[in-house]
Amino acid sequence: MSRRLDVPDTVRTTTTLDPVPAYLRSHYWWAYVHPNAVRFWEREWLVNLILWQNYRRLSEAALNALGESLPGRTLQIACVYGDLTARLSRRAEAAGGTIDVVDVLPVQLENLRQKLPDNAPVRRLLRNSEDMALPSASYDRVLLFFLLHEQPEDVRRRTLAEAMRVVRPGGSVVIVDYAQPSPWHPAKYLWLPVLRVLEPFARDLWQRDLTAWLPEPWASRKLNRTRFFGGLYQMLCITG
């Protein structure tokens, strides 16, 4: 029987960065940092509402891009509200694979623990996405699901560099996030003002292509892009 691969608290992190980055404390305490926030937002119907009823579609697209069968090692960078990680875990378990989930917030990792069965092949790692202190070329696939729009540009660039560093040659990186919507999209007028207040870094992805933050030589690698909901969301699949 497989077992949960939690790492003891004493060795969960080797990063020298601030345990809770300033941008998280300043801008996202209401969504991720405070325990009451976690209890409030951990409702799939609420996450689905925020994504304009696209959570299931986007999460299923990400899973399918990673693969129906997930042998070997999979890395998810940052915890996700909803059941995405549980579904990812089941695909890995069926193929004898394992999942590592990194997050900089202990409260998020504890919330994930409560959502997973005891035998889930998932290891929860307290790490900063900017400096994960994980071996290079050690994962078969990496997932970033609605993380990058929450990060300032310099953090986003370092996170992507780390994601590309830890995936093995021939492996894949799947990114799901916001994109520049079509000119007629109502979100341009209804959602952008909300994002300016609640998620001040998200506007970057409306103004520049996400590939602008990819490190070389990944910016010129094979890339498949799928757009959803009138272009408001995108999925990038990058093969190393």
C-alpha cells in the first residue's frame, strides 16, 4: 500500500528567503495566509464562481495535459483550492507515481493534508517557489495552476526559472493562468477593475504574453497554447 510522503517539519525547508514573502502578507492575507481565509475559500463552488464557472474545465484540461497516466515524479508548485491535487494524486497512484506539492505557507499545506486520503502518494514540502532547493532535472512534469498572476514580475520570473530547472530533459511544464481576453469580452470591463484591487499583479498577464517571463532557452522551446472562455484563460504546455 502506498503511503503519504510527508516530510518532517524539521527538514521541510532549506530556503533562506523570507518564510512568508512580503507580497503575500500585503496583498493576499485575505485569500491564503490567514486560517479563516483558508476555511472560507476552500469551497469548490466558490472557486468555480471566481473562475466564471470554468474551474472544472480548466483543472481537467491541466490534468489531461499532464497525462492520463502519471508514473514517475510530478511536481505541483503551490497548493490549489478545490480537488485538483486529489485528482492528480489518483492518477499518479494508479501508475505507481508520486506527487510533490510545494508551498511557502504552512496553513496551505495543512489544508491540503486534510483533503487527501492517508494513503495518497503525496509529499508536502514547505518551500518558496523562487528557490525550491530541489535537485535539478528531477521531475517528469511540473504544474503551475493559477499561481503566476499572484506574483510580482521578479518573483514570477524566478518561479518559472525554478520550474524549468527541476524538470528533466524531455519532461513537460503545464501552466494555467489568466491571459489577454478578446476585445469584446465583458471581463475586460467587469473583472479587470476587481483584479486591480484584489490581485494587483494579475494585470501583467493581460498586457504581456506569459512567455515574456520564461527563461532562455525555454522561451524558444516547443510550446502549445490553448485558450479558454474567450481568451480570458490560457494553458501553456512546454516540452523540454
